[in-house]
Amino acid sequence: MEKYKQILKDNNQTHLQKYIDMCNEEERKNLIKEIESIDFDKLNKLYKISKRPIKIEKGLIIEHISFKDKYKLSEDKYNELKDLGEDIIKNNHYAVVTMAGGQGTRLGHDGPKGSFLLDVKPEPKYLFQILAENLIRHNQNYGITLNWYIMTSTENNDQTIEFFKKHDYFGYDPSYIKFFVQGNLPLLFEDGRLIVDKGYHIKLAADGNGCIYKAMKEAGILDDMESKGIKWIFIGSVDNALLNMVDPLLVGLTIKEGNEIGSKSVAKANPKEKVGVFCKKDGRPGVIEYSELPEAMAEEVDEDGELLYGESHIMCNLYSLSALKTIASKNLPYHSANKKAPYMDENGEIVKVTEPNGYKYEAFIFDGFNYFKEISILRGKREDDFAPVKNAEGVDSPETATKLYNDFWATHKSQNERQ
């Protein structure tokens, strides 16, 4: 009993004693266990970054990064890259990872985001279903079955697995699907106090898409890939209804350029679009957030009138297995985000909030690019590659994603046309 009390005192968390006093015996044991398991040294350091203004690090050199436009390749070059990539895929040296740890809260959906039903033609489809059908088409095209790894969160793992079972894995062979769970970090109120959730638990949140590297290592996914002879891995998010997870051109380009990492981009719609863009940071590949990019740089154009910082990062990333191992051995930096966090008050009541009241800490997947000298970037088209489902309405909503999906498949009658 004295141990946890000292922890609370040393870390300015004495407000938790009131919750402990309110608990029944079982809840009290669990809450104390959760408190004692927290790395407060790490958490206190993270809290300090919450107060820093978002800006480019002093002295950091930001430069334009080169890319290849898929639609400007010569026929010979196109075929050369496609053949290189298809050789990897046909020989089952390729695997796909889907990041699906999020809930559909912003969409007004109660459940894993991948279980959101999109009202597409000819019949509505779940986001998970769209991805499964995408992979099945490629499997049929290449005469293989690709290994599919799905990253969930502690919040939605059980729901996700049950959802797949309920829908018979959408026709995908379940022996080729593996689920694994990403890590968590506690949320903090804006004054640094830990937040208590329903059931008298410390409120946790997934620790960002950048923690996928360590999660894959700790869950044995990287070892599983190696044992199966997988050499190249695509990582994408569940909320893109036009996500092409098996693009031989991206694989071929990355191999041809001698790189260990690659990514698909689309041109930024305008200088003010709120997306992260590819760049060089101190000579290394990276992504700079729209909130960090000075206005003058955001509007800078090249000799063709195109934005110098116009390659949007759309979460279509490719890695060699050795690249994933390299990043998994590193500690990526964390970033803070001001979030709305419902909480249990000191009367045991759940309080819903309408304004941000706390901090969430996340690692970003693109911070792993920094460990390599170069990255291959293949520019696609928004109408072919990017139909995000993030907001309930307006930009990047089910309405816009549905239109993009329907328009795409009205034009592309076969998977071969897409490639």
C-alpha cells in the first residue's frame, strides 16, 4: 500500500487516491496494479513536450525530395518496373500489413473503424471487406495467397477478430491472416494528471502508428515473415477505400533504385491542404506536417509550376524486411496531440467533453524513414489511390470516399487495368 502512495506523491498524481478509496476490493487491486506498471519517468518527459509549440526544430534543413510519376513513365520503364515487382509477388516474397487499431468514433461508429459500412455500389461494403476483396483479386491474378497481418489495439482486438469470424473472413483463407496488438500509453489531463476511465481504469490510448515497428517485433511478426521467406512488406491503413496494397510498380521502383523503403504519394491539392508531405530533413527522407511547414515553403513551386513540397504522405509504405528490423530496434520520438477525452470524475460519474481536455502521445510511422539515406516515391493519382474515411461529413468523409470508390470502379473494370 505504501509503494503506490509514494508513487502518487512523487509524480503529482495524489488525486488518484480518491478513486482508490471509492473502488471495491477487486477494482482497487486492479487500479493499484495499473499505477505501479506505469513508467512515470517516460510519462513525465512526454508531458513536457505537450507544452512546446509546434514548429521546425532550430537548424533543421528542409529540402525538396525527388519522386517518379507513375503516369509519366515510358512504356519500357513501366514494364521493367512492373516485371521486377511481379517477380517478388509471384514468388510469395511479399506480404501486407493493415493498421486497424482505431475506433470509428469520429465517424459516429461504435466499433473498430474497419467494421464501418461504406454505402458503395453495387452493394454496401465494410472497410475490412474492401481490403480483403482487394487482396483476393491479386491472389487470383498471381496464383498465390498473400500473408495478411492486421494490427489491432487493446480497445478493439477482440471485436475485430469476432467481426472477421462472423463474416467468414470475407472469403480470405484465415490461415494466412495474423492479428497482433499495438501498445498503449496513458492519457493525461492538460495539467498533467492521469485520467481515470470507466471501471476505475487508467485511461489508455494506442501509442501511434509509429509503434507498429516494435509491435511487429514483440509479437513475433517479423520472425514469422522471415520464416516464410517474405522479403518486402507493404503497410497501409484500414481507412482508405482505394488502398492498393499490391502495386508491383512501387516494389519494382524501390528495388531498381536500390532502396530499402518506398512509398506511394499523391499531389497535394493546394498549398493549404492539411496533409503531411515528403521532404528531406538534414539530408534524410521524412515527412513534415502541414502545421510545421512555413507558409512560404508550402507555396514554393518548381520550374513546372508544381509545389516543391507537394507529395502527400497517404500511408502507402513499402519496406524490406531488413528495414523493418532496423527501425524496430530504434526508439522513435513521440508527439503530443490535444484530444477530447471523456473521463470519470471524483464522484464516479462519466463526463463527456466537447473540447480538447487532455494529451495523447503517439509515435509517427514516417519518423522511421530517417534511418535510411533515400526513399523511393511513386506518385499516383488521388482518384486512383486515395479515398480516406476519417470525418463524419465534409472532406475525407464516407460521402467523398464512396464517390471516389464508385467512380474508380466504374472506370476500371479489371484489376489489370488498375496496375
